[in-house]
Amino acid sequence: MKTNKFLPVLCVLIALISFVGCKKQATENPATANVKTSALALNTVTKATFITPASAAGTDDNWGKINYDLVANKAAGDSVLLSFDGTLCKEIHAGNGYTLGYIDLTGNSLSAIALKDVIAAPLQLVDTAITSKENGTKNWYAYTDGKQYGLIPAKDRYVVLFKGASILKATVLYVLQLDTVDYSPGNTSGYYFGNVSFSYKRLI
């Protein structure tokens, strides 16, 4: 009879021990909300700029290479999706698993461009894996008249960077607008640093 009297108390103690154990286990496991995700808000225009890591003469390609993190908006970082090299670092290359191309949209702006506009426009893919000199100049820029090395972006041209088997199956998609490719004096006479600026936003 005594055993039956203490049975409810025993059940309560077992339940309390189980509850404390489950709570401790849940505390020790990392919460999914703390997993690092993209901090870049969709459809928000971000300004980016960088200076080439080295100065070089106008006929020299050795301005160095910039790997750019679009998520953190800085050179290097954890989410490098683009790289820039060549003269003044104006050559653009897509990161592993990404495809690079461009579209021409007149009477529009980067802030106003929507995903439907990008999908509807004829996409011109660019093979940026080719290491030949100046492989992207004919697509992105035209030479200016005012400076020896300065460049201006092609009018109404937007760079498209996406991940997926095609643009219709993209899981990540960025649109970029190149603003300036300029230069400033280097540490040695006749040498220059390249100054590149562009704007971009993520649509997917």
C-alpha cells in the first residue's frame, strides 16, 4: 500500500527530470535563426567602390586582382561573387557556379528595374573565363576622350550575374550598373591606381 501512495510523487519527479534534460539539450543545440544568411535586402540599390591593390603603367596589366563580396559590399570577404583584374581592374569575372552576362534597357534605371524586366530582355552571355587581354572592354566600356586611360560604361547596359542552369531557373540573381573606371596617380611617376565604382542590387 505504501508503494501505491508514493507512486504519483515518483511520476512527478521523473517528469521534472525529463523536462530539465530536454531544456538543456535544446539550449546546447544552435538555433536556426542564428545561422548566417544574406544581409543584403532584395531590390535595394547598393553603391560599391574599390581602388586597385597595385599601381601600374598604362600599358601594363598588373594592377592586381580584386575579389568582391557583394553581400558584405567589400573587397574579399566570405561571399565573393565577382573578381576584377586587367588594366585598371576593369575586367569582370564571375565567381564559381555563377554566370555573367548583360542586358540593354533604355529609359530605365537600376532602382526601377524589376525581375520581370531582366527576364524579358535579351540576355547576352559573356565568357569571362577567357584570360585574353581586355576580354570585357567591348562589352562593358567605351574609351573617353578626356583622359588617356579613363573609361565610361556602355550606355543603358546592365550586368547580370546569376546562379542556376539558366536565368529562368536562377536561385540567386544580381543586376549591376557600372558607374566609373578612373585612375589616380601612383607612388611612381607614370604609374596609376585604378578606381572602379558600380551600383548593384539583388533581385532573387
